[in-house]
Amino acid sequence: MAIGQDRAHVIHPFSQLAATEVTPDDMYVGGDGCYLEDARGNRLFDANAGLWCVNVGYGREEMVEAIREQAGRMSYGQIFARNANLPSAELAAKLTELAPDGFNRVFFSTGGSIANETAVRTVHHYFRLQGRDSKRFVISVDNSYHGSTYLAASLTFSGGNYHDLFHVVDVVHRAASPYPYRAPEGLEGGHFVDYLGDEMERLITRLGADNIACFILEPILGAGGVIVPPEGYHARMVEICRANDIFVIADEVVTGFGRLGHFMAAEPVFGMEADVITLGKGISSGYQPLAAALVSDRIYEVISSSADPSAVYAHGFTHSGHPVCCAAGLMNIEIMEREDICGRVDRVGAGFQDRLRDLGGSPLVGEVRGMGFMAAVELVADKNTRETFPPETGAAGRVEAHCRSRGLIVRPLRRHVILSPPLVMTAEEGVWVVEVIQQSLERVESELRAEGLLA
């Protein structure tokens, strides 16, 4: 019955609506640890962790009890103006404890898109209060993903789902992607960083530094293909932004909360000193809709220094700081600290990445890249030229289908097979995941050769 209800009533996000028809294989009815159960009773290893988010795994009784207990005590408590609730205050304090120095204020929302909107609006508010209204432009990079609300989608330059009709085209500007595998010929390592830095400086010159408010960057570009920028890139971008009075927003919606072995990875892993840090997904391990924007003291001191009515921070949502969501966030952190989840990502993730790189021997694989518990296998039609398969070939979708038939859920994104397993995945499970992908690549290779699509 539920399948029919879904087909009749549910609009599925990011789908070709004319061709989307849910089957029992697609309907999940249960979850435990790293596994989901579908409506046919099949047990599937979820190497997506939902959508990069179920970090501590499915079915954690501590999470369920924390949510139940808080809902029973106080199911809702708004935090507009002078209103407050205990869980949001406690979670804000905990997040600032985990954050780099100089971050002591938190704005709560319910999703990464909204956290990124909050970051930009807060920066705009800062410059408005300083009488610098011209600083409105936002720079984002090619192959980025920052969300699907109107402004967040405008900050996004990955995939074929973003059109000028749905963009704030007069505010957002695109910088070159820090994508080493697709770098211009002859540009490797430090040369590529120099190239990207020069491109950024030319863009700033063209737009005018007095017109640019901020630069937003994922430490690793997730939905764009798990693109790991070259060493030195993050620090170079920060240096350029600082020299031009441009704030830096670190979008850690995916990379935060353990996926790279840190609660926040931008500064300790990449040397990316930000002015705003956005968090989501793993902040509650997907158990409740929760996100946050951490605002630096430098910004907060300005936006909080005036009692003039025109200085009101006119931004907020009904569910900002929702007590049940914040209770889930607090328990999620407690579990991660108690079980040293970040430490085990470092330990297990290194071996997982090493085994994944062995997939590079397949004639279908151009590059395997990643860090910690996030990775991408980029598929190509020609390893020498790095030519991609025509979209209608559906190479990544074929790999996904063969993985699923073997009990493994991966995510096909254009020419990539994406992996972001729960952070409780064991080393043994990681070995099995790679074996299944290897078997699936071999099957797809055979299919494409038989169809004359692979030399």
C-alpha cells in the first residue's frame, strides 16, 4: 500500500519526475548500524550513510531515548528575541568548545542549505551595519554544492540542475574549480595552486574588492565529485581573501562531524581559517533535522554592538534551536566522544582509502580520490585522454545497480560513484565494500565491451 501512496502523492527531490517510480526495492522500512532493510526484506549496507549524514549509524537507542525524553519534557521552545531553551543553549556551548578559537556564537537551523544562507545573510548584515552596502557579491567555485534553497542553489555549480532562471545571478560569481584531475594540461601541484590563485585575484580585480562580501568553499567538494583540492590551495585562498577584506565561509555540512576525522576539519586538516563555519548532516547523524552556522567573534562584535532598531538581526525560523533537535545533537556528540569516532575514522579510513585506490586498475576508472570516510570513483571512457562516457551510457548507474544486487548501496552522481559510509563501519566491512565495487566494475566493463561502448 505504501508504494502506491508514494507513487500517487510524494514529490521526490532531485529526480526526473516523469521517470521516477518507486518499487519495493527502493522503499526502506528499517535500519540498524550500517544497514537498511527494504520492503522486500533485503538487508543492504548503506555506503552513503543516507545522504552523508548517518554518522553514528542507524538504530542507536541512545539517540532514540534522548529524542523521546526531550519531546516528553518539552516538545517545542522557540528562541526568537529573549526566548530561550535549555538544549539549544547547551548545544551552542558544546559546539563552540569544539570549534577553532574565536568562534563563540551559533545560529541554529534545520538544514545545510539554510546554514549557508544564514552565513551569507550574516556577512551582508555585517557590512550593512558598517555602511558598506556595496559589499554584496559572493564567490563560489565550480563543482561546488551548497544547497537547494534559492540562494544556496545560486552558490552551487555542480551537476546539470542549476539554471540561471533559478539563480540570484547578480550576486553570485564563479571561480575556477580546485579539481586536480581536470586541471589544465601542464598544471600540477603548486603550479595549479598558483594558477587558481591568479584566477581568483583576476576575478576580484574584475568585480572590485569593495563589492565582494565573502568566499564560500567546501574543504572537500562533496557532491561535485569528492574533489580534494591541491595542497596549499585553502591557505592561498584565505590569504587572498584576507588581503581584500573578503570573509571566508567554510561549508562543513559534509566534511564536519567526523567524516574526515575531526568535528570541524577546515582549519586542522587544510589550514583554512574561516570567518563562518556551517554544519549540518552529521551534527545529529540524521536523527533530527539540525544545522548550525558558527559566527566568528569579529563578525558578532559588529552585528551585536548597536541598539538601533535598524540593526535588528532580522533572520530566523520557527524551528531554529528546536529543543528536540538540539537534544539529538548533544547525544550525537556524546556518542562520538565516548566511542572516539573521529579517532576510528583516522584508523579505519586510511586502510579504506588504500583499498579503494586499488580500483584504479579497472579500465573504467580514471581516478579514485577521497579522505577519511568520503570517496569518489570517477569513471572514464578513456584513461589516457580522461574522456568521459556519454551521459546516456549511464556507467555510474550501472555500477550502482550491480552493487545493489550484491547488497551494497552506493550513490551514482553523473560520472562518479560516491561513497560516504557511516563512521561506525568496521575495517572488515570496508574490505567487503571495495570487493563489491570491484566485482560490479568488472560486470559493467563486460557489458560496455559487449555493447561496443568500450574499446
